[in-house]
Amino acid sequence: MRRPIIAGNWKMYLTLSGALDLVKDLKERLKGIADRDIVVIPPFTYLHSCHKVLEGSNINIGAQDMHWEKEGAFTGEVSPFMLTDCGCKFCVIGHSERRAYFHETDEMVNKKIKSALIYGIIPICCIGETLEQREADQTFDVIEGQVRGGFAGLTSGQMGRVIIAYEPVWAIGTGRTATPEQANEVHAFIRGNLAGLFDTELANNVRIQYGGSVKPENCDDLMSQPDIDGALVGGASLKADSFARIVGFK
Ligand code: PGA
């Protein structure tokens, strides 16, 4: 059985006080939940303060990105070592916004995943096709390329610690969600790819989240699909009531 994992990606939103109010509220609302992993993913500048509030609770902290080096002259970057020092257990890698606006490639994603694993950070690696690619029938080629490139050179043991987030770019922040069947079809395809590149046991064990306009109204249907193991939530993770409802999916 794969343990569900729900993560809230706050992107570049909230103030420090808003972030603290949100984690305090979530800590209270979600305290009884033990059968799924819960992660909040604040901007870098709020990580440490949010960690202080959540320490010892059932809610983990993740970052939205990281550099692959431990330290160095890389102005503006944040290292995996710094993230663990702030209490981070997870890090989103290769989000489509980083791929589109900051030119992240599969090669960079691959370096970041390997580095995260060295520092004991669980990477949440995002993959997904654009609307153009879906309409040109390229979805499966794009996904296969991202899987091959992003996970190149990993052992089964390393891959077993990676979480994948399938996020069709056309569904992110648009209110347009993939149907549960559309999403599950891609999740199953990803598992098939992993079986070929690694082995069947690994493919069956890797957790694959769905992301893209996940909301209280659609989370139950999405999560009921056999190959969907949780959600990476953007907009709906900025409010305690909607994020708590998604975490508590039935
Ligand atoms: P959304 O974002 O839920 O606002 O569509 C998802 C994501 O980008 O991870």
C-alpha cells in the first residue's frame, strides 16, 4: 500500500504573519491525521519560522526549489544543506513554472534530485505536458522524456525515495482539472515507464501525486483513482479550510 501524500505549494504568496497564521491553523485542524503524509511548502524566507511552529507535529515542511551544490558563489540560490538546516524534509524540483520561466532542464532536475537525496531531502519531482503538447498528441512522449531525463542514473533504491507529481501544465492555476481518468491514465503510464527503467516492484511502490487545480470539490474523485497517491495543491493550499478538506480526502 502506498501512503498518500498531500502537499501545499504556496508559490510566491502570503506575508510572514499570514504564513504563521496558516500553519498554526493547519496544525490544529489536522492534528488527528496519521494515515497520510502532509507537507506545506512556503517561500524560502518563511521556512524556518513555519518549521518552528510545526516542529513535532504531523505536518512536514518542504521548499519550492534548491540548488544542487552544498555551498558556493551562486548569488540568489539556496542549497540543500541550508534547507535541512531550516527543518525541510521535502523539496519540489522541476515545477513547470521553473521549467517555463527559469529555463530548468531535465539535466538540472536530475542534478537537483541526486543532490536532494544525498542531503536526505525527499524530492517531489514535477512532470507534465503543456496544452500544445497534449493537443499534438505528444503527452506520452513528453512524459517519457521527462522521466528518462529527470531520473537518469538513479538506482532503484534512490528512485524509491523520490515522489513524482504529475501536473499537466494546462491544469495549473487555470481551474481546468484533468478528469480523474485522464490523470490516472498518465499515472499508469509513468508507472509503466518506471517498471521498464527500474523494476516492477519499484514502479508499484513509487508515489505519484496529481497536481493542477485540485480543490475540495474534485479531490475525492481524483484520489479514488488507483494510481493517484495524493495531490500537489497550489491555490487551494493558501486557505486552511480548503487545504484541510483536501488533506482529509475520502
Ligand atoms: P494549482 O497549482 O493547484 O493552483 O493549479 C498546482 C501546482 O502548481 O503545484
